[in-house]
Amino acid sequence: MMQMMRWIANNILRFRRKEDGSATVEFVIILPFFMVMFVSVFESGLIMTKQMMLERALDITVRAIRLSPQNANITHDTVRQMICDNALIFNDCVNSLQVELAPVSSMTWVMPPREADCIDRDSELDPVLSFNPGLQSDVMFVRACMVVDPMYPNMGLGFILTKDPSGGVRLISSSAFAIEPI
């Protein structure tokens, strides 16, 4: 019995002197921070790419509207479809995009409200839209709001982003243009 106790004590002392696993401990402590940082960088790059694609699609659509003769057939659905056709990167674009179009008074220069109307994916009802195609010589304000899901919603940047009740992040793009007289 005494020999057994001495053998256990020697092995414990020998185990305490070894430093074979010290690098593993540091790796295990630091790895989660590096993984969160990597995921956050990837998430921010993806969200910025989606924001730029929305900006580009809105610019192309505004140009097409400006050049169309007398704003022929400009409806919410056609503008939304034009943006989605140019925004290539979004899944389910038509059901995630909300577009506002409103004239800006050239007398008062009162802009539409700062809060963007975005799709509520949890609701079955369509919200009341402010969509007015305007008249000749009007200055028009257009705003597009796209709701996208973060790739990693519970880790890193995806965890701290402001989300709507459905868990989506709102990407908002706006522009202004003048309807040219004929």
C-alpha cells in the first residue's frame, strides 16, 4: 500500500513539473476570441457588400425612372422589381424590400420623416405606403429599405447589430432626383 502511495505521489510530482500542455491551454483560451473576430470581419464585409449592392440598384433604378417618358407606369411594384433586378445579391428580394417615393416641396423643402418604412416579416398585412410618382418638375425623394438576415446572428457583429422583431437587419438607401419637364 505504501509503495502504491509513493508511486502516485511520484507521478503527480512528475506531472506538475511537465510543461507539455501549457501552449494548449493558451490556445484554448485565445481561440474563441479569434473565432469571434474572424466571424465579425466576415459578417461586416457581407453586410457592407449588401448595402453597396442596394445603393447601386437604387441608383440604377432612379436613373431609369428619370429617363422614362413622363414616369410611364411607375408603381411601387415596378420600382421594387427594378431594384431587385439590379441588386443581384439578395435572397427573396421582392418580399424583403420596401420602397418609398415622395415629392419634396420646393417651397418649404420639407423632407419625408427620418424613420424608414421597412417590411415587417412577422406581419401578414402590407403597411400603408407613401408612394407618389410625382409630376413634371417635382423634386422626388426615394428610399429603399431591405431587411436581411445576418449570417451569424448570435455571434460577434451579428449579435450586436440592431435587429427588427423578426431578427433581420435593416439596410436603408435613399436618393433624390428631379422629374424633367418635357
